[in-house]
Amino acid sequence: MLVVLETGLPQERTQAIQARLRTLGFAVHARREGDRVVLGAVSVSGENRIEEVRAIPGVVEVKQIREPFKLASRSFKPDDSVIDVGGVLVGGPEVILMAGPCAVEDDHQVHETARAVASAGAKVLRGGAFKPRTSPYSFQGLGEEGLRILRRAADEFGMVLVSEIMDVSQLDLMLRYVDILQIGARNVQNFSLLRAVGQVDRAVLLKRGMASTIDEWLMSAEYLMAGGNHKVILCERGIRTFEKYTRNTLDLSAVPVVRQLSHLPIIVDPSHGVGVRSMVLPMARAAVAAGADGLLIEVHCDPEHALCDGQQSLLPEQFEVLAQQIRIIAGSVGRRLGPGS
Ligand code: PEP
Ligand code: MN
């Protein structure tokens, strides 16, 4: 439930109310709204003790949050969340471009790609060092060496870095290198991973699973937030349907649905959404027109020889065109795209 406290309540009273809620069996998440405090109280006992909460002195309003995802819901926080990742604001007026190769292959590949995407306007460098591959015989990623290569390139071109964590055992290592922990489509319901990442103070890019309903996806976000990590960025990347012309079916209607249900920022990954290079640009345009806060795009200098997802990777010059077109579309929907480096 949402518990609104009196305006200007002294801190000791606010803390005493939180302690009382805990003894009543609630997990408590506090949020400041101007000069009043709003508490999200999530029952861990399953009991509904709304009347007892209403009776606490200093409480002015109590509202049930009907959605199963409490902290992720707009009922808990009506205003859009803006996630600050090293000065890059995701969910604000600027559309954020995240780009780079599917997988890190070597220093030259990442360096050249990072330089090109940064100069076109990307603020976030992407690249996988740990790759979730369907076949155990496919390239699995360079591991820590890949993270080192990514970090060097991100620092050189003034970008922040997103890379995928596949397993709880990689968390300490990832925290030494990345600014955003990506949780991929295959791990969206890996609850022990979600719980572990929920404990750390690091932004998370949470992809939609290929068979996740929007409710299930938001419940995964709730796992992160229930642990205390509220820096969650959602990423629509397509769901599996009967259609075969595209790798997945990019569900762009998820953008307005999520914006209605949740205050969390949502970006779109058209690369995995369609899986075909020539279709990435039109879907990127459509995503921003639909209200996406950013795009995640695979770019490779030599996609013919890529070790992963070459068929859907844009050439640097195609990414440059994408950025130019997104700049125009962003402007027409009240957003903007910053200049390149
Ligand atoms: C990726 O972004 O490299 C990736 C593996 O994506 P997904 O989890 O959406 O398949
Ligand atoms: Mn990929």
C-alpha cells in the first residue's frame, strides 16, 4: 500500500512510523515527494492491516496498490523515474542511444565500433563478455578480458558501459567494470540472480523474456526493487511468436503499456527484436515514435565476420544514418537526441 505522511514531519517521527509498519509485517520503501515522505509498504505476511496503518499518527492517506508489482507501479510513483548512470540520464527528455557489438571479439573491434557510435551520438557502449548462446559450441565470450577491453574503450570515448551478467558468481567481477548490469532475456526469471542484483547499487538493464508477459516482466523488476535497487531500466527485445520472417516479434505496444503501468524507463532493442539488419532502422524509428526512452543497437565494423549476431548488426555508417533519423523523430515527439562526440 501507499502510505502518505504529513508534510514537514520530523525525521524521528518518519522513522518511528517506518518501524511501526515493519512490526505490522510490512517491508518499507521510503520516497521523498517535495517536503513530504511517501512510503511504499509491501505486506510480507500477506495480511491486510490497512485500518491499523490508517490509525498511525502522522499518516494522512493510505491507498491500496492493486497491481502485483508494487514498487514498479505508477500507483506507487506517479512521476517518471530518471536513472542517472554516470551523468547519462535515462528516462529524461533525451533519447539515449546504447550501441556496440553483440560480443567483444578483440580490442580493435571494440575500439573502432565505440569510436564510430560515440561520434554518431551514442552515450552508452554495449558489448557482451559473457554470452548466453543456444549452442555450447558457439563463441561464449572473452570473460574478464572482454570486460577490460570494453572499459578501456568506454573510458576513451567518454561513454558509460552496459554488459550482460549471466550468473550470480560473476557479480563482483562485473561490478568492477560495468556501469549498467544487463540481465538478458534468458535470465529474466532467474530469481536468485535478480535477488543478488537487487542488493547492489548499480543500474540494471532488464530485458523482457522471449515468453514473458508484461506482468511477469514487471514482477522481475519488482524483485530488483524489493531488494532495494530502484535503478531499473526495462528493455523490450521482442517475444517469440509463430512468425518466421523476423527473429522475434518486436512488441512495440509494450512501450505505451509499460509507460501506463510503471514509472520505470523503457528502451527498445530492435536488433534482437527483428534479427535482420535491413529491418533494424525502421523499427528503431517506430520505437522512438512510440515513446521509448532509448535504443539498444548492435553495431559491428565487419559484420560478415562477426562471431555473434552479424546478420542483425549495423555497419557504423548505417548507425550514423539511424542517429540522424532518430534525432528528427525525437524532436517531433517532444524529445531530443544529444550531439555526437
Ligand atoms: C544481447 O543483448 O546481447 C542479448 C543476448 O540479448 P537478449 O538477452 O535480448 O537475447
Ligand atoms: Mn546479440
